[in-house]
Amino acid sequence: MISLNYKLPNSLPVTPSAIRILSLYESYGAKYDFLRFYKQEIDGDITAIISIMDNNATLSLINDHDTDEIIPFLSAIGAKTVFCEKEIALEKVEQGDIMLFNNIEIANHSKNEVKLSNVYDVMSTCFTMPDFSAWYPDISHRIRHGGAVAVEKENGCAVSLKSSVGALISGICVKENSRNKGYGSLILQDLIATCGSNKIFALVEKDGPKQFYKNNGFFEIGKFATYKVK
């Protein structure tokens, strides 16, 4: 049975999907209509957690889950896409590798003031970004409540989701005239030091910068996909 969930379980598997869900939950709680959390229970055990915001869902599958129930439920709650680390019977619109930081020693870095409008402008040169009017309130709220971190340097910037169980890198972007000069690694090191989490993940799309992350202490541990909900 799937039901609205107003309190997440005390322990979730430490995965990118769990970090995405916890970043939302620990930043916003379960009191807003635009953000909802659901749980699937089978025989009294929680087998899956779902978050949905802006028609985009994240699915964290735990144990003995029933995807035959979950997939039509995602459609019923208005999800257009769903992120998950495990294979489910939906069409993939994005896929890639999950990379995990190897916890090598990173020197402390000085914290600089971050201007999020600058971060957005730089990120827009590397990624397809949502409208600033939607992105800014969300990321600034998460940063204030410990659900995200951002670093801004002269040559680029980076953003990561953050939760009580780990961090998930959202993106790293080096300014065009500074690329291929080692600045990306320095920005990544600053981001890792700022996250301060035991487990830090990165998602690398197919043909993405996997070698860059490997060169900076990450290793591949699995696959992820974003699926289109029919």
C-alpha cells in the first residue's frame, strides 16, 4: 500500500535517490502542497519512498518493493519523470554512472561568499537550467536549511545537494576561457571540503566526464536513470 508520508524512516539506504529525497525533506519538511512524500508498505515494512516536486519524482527502493504498484501510482500523482538507481519498467530519458568519492584527504579551503545569481549565470553555460525564478528560491532555501551547498570561484562554480546521510553533486562548471587548465579539479576539491559529508556521490551521464571524476578520487559503483512516466 502506498500512502502520504509525513515522517521519513530513521534510516534509508545511502544512495543518490535517498539524498535527493532527504535534501528536500530536511530543507522543507512535509508541510507544503507543492512537495509531497509517499511511502510504500508491505506487511508493515517500508519498501519504497517517493518524493515529488514540480512533477518530477524521485524513487528510493528499499527491500521487497512492488514496482507493479509504484509505476501506475507515479502516473496518478502527476509525475512526468522519475529518478531511480534500479531498473523499472519505464522508458529511460537519461542514464549514466553513479560515482562515489573515495574519501581521500582533501585540504581545507577558505570559504568565499557565494552570489547565487553569478552561480546561475555560469551554470547556464554548461547545463540546461530551469528558470531563475524557480531555481533561486529553491536553492537558496536549501542552502539556508542545510540541504545544499554552493561554491563560487573566479574561474567557475559548483553546487551540491546535501543531507544528513551524504551529498550529491548537482553540477560543476568552469568558465569557458578557463577550461582545460585544472580549475575544475580545484573547484571540485572546494566543493568536497564544503560538503563535509562521509559519502559524496556524482552522477555522470553517458559520454559525460567520468575520467575527470576518476582523476579526482571517485569510482564507479552503479547505474542511475531518469524515466519518463507514461
